[in-house]
Amino acid sequence: RTLADKLGLRAGDRIVSAGGRRFKADDDVEDFKLVVEANLGRVLKVLVNRRGKMKALQLKIPAEIPQESLRAQGAFPWL
């Protein structure tokens, strides 16, 4: 299981916004990782496009995430 799986994201989800930041087509996974890192120990409000429908999620971000998990290839494989 990847970090994204553990947070509640699913394969195919497209991040629309997270933590008040809107994501555009030219943003990449590193941009989302920065938002996750800035919200350690908090609940992060995320809006995703899941199978063509907008879905609001509340991701409980752990207080600590090992850097190897956050930086690992495939931590957020579909973003």
C-alpha cells in the first residue's frame, strides 16, 4: 500500500484542490507533496475528480511521515 492509499486517495483520482491550493494541469505530484508536508498532524481538505465526479475528502495526515515514504517513487503513483 502506498502513502496515497493510506490517506484515502484512489487510483484515478485527480487532485483539484488541497489545503486551499488549487491545482492546475501543469502542477505535478511534488506540488501536492509540499501541501501534505505543510499539514502534518492535521486534517487536509482535498477536492478530487473521481471518475468524472467531484468528491470532497478529509485526509488525516499523520504527524510524522518518514521522508522515504513521502519522497519514494510511487508514493502518489497516479498524480
